[in-house]
Amino acid sequence: MSFLFYIKLYHRLTIVGVLSVVSLSLLPGCQRQDQGEILKARALEYWNLVNSEDTIKAYEFEYPVYRKKISVNQYVKRFSPFKHYREINVSDIRFQPGEETADVRMEVLLEINSPAGQGSFVKRVEFTDRWIKVDNNLWYHVPKSSKKKSHIS
């Protein structure tokens, strides 16, 4: 085999090596984007369950440590039947170092009905929810009693 053959082989292997390093360096970004989409869908599903008053199903989305402390009955009582979300949107997701914790910025159009049936008012509200990924598997909502910043529930 000629010297030229080895030079071409060396260049091909170098290019393959560089491309491998570049593609591997892109993977964490792709994983973060995928996790962002997964978390966005999970956060929207959670708040839609809360909005439809399926609080027992929403309870399953809560952080497991919280569920050990708070029963389903206690959890259900924390929601007001006078609140309704007309729109629910995720506006931003910020992953914390390690990507096992994320802050999800929510925007909702909140309708609050008078308990006495005297009408309602609508207000646009923004809040941040904390979510934690457990066992490198599912994202769980961290309720307001488990964190510093509160959210509307």
C-alpha cells in the first residue's frame, strides 16, 4: 500500500473522529430539548387535570415525598371550586444544574367565580412551578408547601 493511501486513511479517520466528538457534544442539548418537551407536556397535563377538577389523578403528579406526608383527602381540599383556568400555557422552562430539577414558568388566564353567585372576574396570572425528576424517569410537581415561592392552586 502506498504512502498516499495512509494519508487519505488518516484524514478520513480524523474527520470521522471530529464528527463523532461534535455529534456527542450535541447530545446533551438534544436531551435537554427532549426533556423540555416532556416536562412541558407533563406540566400542561397536570394543570389541565387540576382545572378539570380531576385532583385525584393530579395527586399522582405530585412529588413522592409530598404524597407520603399529605393524604389524597388533604390534597383535594386545597383546591378551590371557584377557580377555573380558561387558558394554560408554559412560557419558559429553566433546568437547574444536573437537570434533575426545573422551574416551569406558567401563564394562565384565571377566572374566579363569586361563591355567592354574584359574577366572576378574569385575570392573567404568571407563576413558577418547581418540578423534580425522580429515578431518572418521571417529572413530579413540587407543591407550594414544599418550596419558597408559591403558585396558584
